[in-house]
Amino acid sequence: MSQELSTECQDVVVMALDKFMETENWEAASKLIKDTLDKKFGGPWHAMVGKGVGFDCTYQQHFIQLTYYNECSALIFKT
């Protein structure tokens, strides 16, 4: 993932987490991230957000993990 794409993705994730952090509506945050990235960069993007989220994966291209932003984790990737 290019530095520019990574920065833009991080901005989208932070915006969504800031919006839904108080209510802890992780499903809505994930949907907002996915829909925004699909619209900006073409789909399909996938997003997983929540507290206590864990994963194990291999990847070849578009992948980013933001861990512990205000005690919340986010994983986004494009297939």
C-alpha cells in the first residue's frame, strides 16, 4: 500500500472511530469505513472494528491495521 493510500485510509478510520466511539457502535463504524473506502478507491474493502479484536492473516497487497486507537482496534483490507 502506498504511503498516500495508507494515510488516507488512516484518516477515514480515525474519522469513523471518532464518530462512533462514544456509542461503541462498531458495526456502524465498520460500515462507514467500508462504504467510504469503496467510494474513494473502488471496492471491495473490508473493515473490522472493536475492542478486543484479534486476527491472524497473510496478505499481498492493500492491508492496514490500526491498533488501540482510544482502546479500539481496526483492521481494513481490500481483496
